[in-house]
Amino acid sequence: MRDVSIKPYLIRAVYEWCIANSVAPYITAISRQCHNLPENLTIDKNVTLNIDLAATDDLVIDNEFVQFNARFNGLAKKISIPIEAIKSIFSKELGHGLSFVPEIMEDSGVNLIETENNKSKIPAKVKSSETDTKISRDKSFLKIVK
């Protein structure tokens, strides 16, 4: 039996908490993975969107996508964001929320997969240049504080 991700349930819970506390819920996602997003919003790697009741119509948060209708510069768009691409959901006013490790890599758009031996996630497709580079660990990044 395949494990069902807890992520969409947590997103829905934080969304409901924001609405119950009369604060606007925002989501941050990998912009290149968002479907039908206006061109000017896909310039940066991440996009932050207001998903409040007043900012969206027909909001649906299911186990695979966050979908809603919104207006951008007066133009109506139906936005669809894969759950895997969502990095956080939070209240801008209070600063409370949850952040997630995206299950889609930002730079390449490659999905992450679970290995058979352990449950850690690795890229489904790794470029050879990524495997050849090694991080130098000559000096510790920790420092002693007295």
C-alpha cells in the first residue's frame, strides 16, 4: 500500500486556521510548476499567492492540486499548483504557518522519488555534472560561542 502524503492535509488545516482567525492565507510555490500563472510572476523561482476567500473564487485544495480562480491585472485566470510544488502556507499578518521541502526540484523541475532501501528522497534524474561535484568539508561551519 502506498503511503498517502500528509502535506495536503496540513495545507488544508493551516488554511482553515487562517480563515477561522480572520487572517489571509498565503502559499509559496515553485513558480515554474504553477499552471496558468501570468508571465510576470514566473520570473523568480518562487511565487507567493494570496488564497484568501476575498482573493480567490472556487478554491479547491485536494490531495494533488491547489486550484482556484483569481484576477491578475483585471484578467481572470484559473491557477493550478501541484501539492508537490508548494513550499509553505502561512498567515502574512501573524507570521504563523508551515513550510515544506518541495518534492519537485526548483532548478530542473525533476520529481523526487523514494529509494527502495530507505525512505529518503533522491532526484529521479540526476545530471552527470551534479554527481561529479563534491562539497569541500575542510573547515567546520560551526563556531564556539563562550
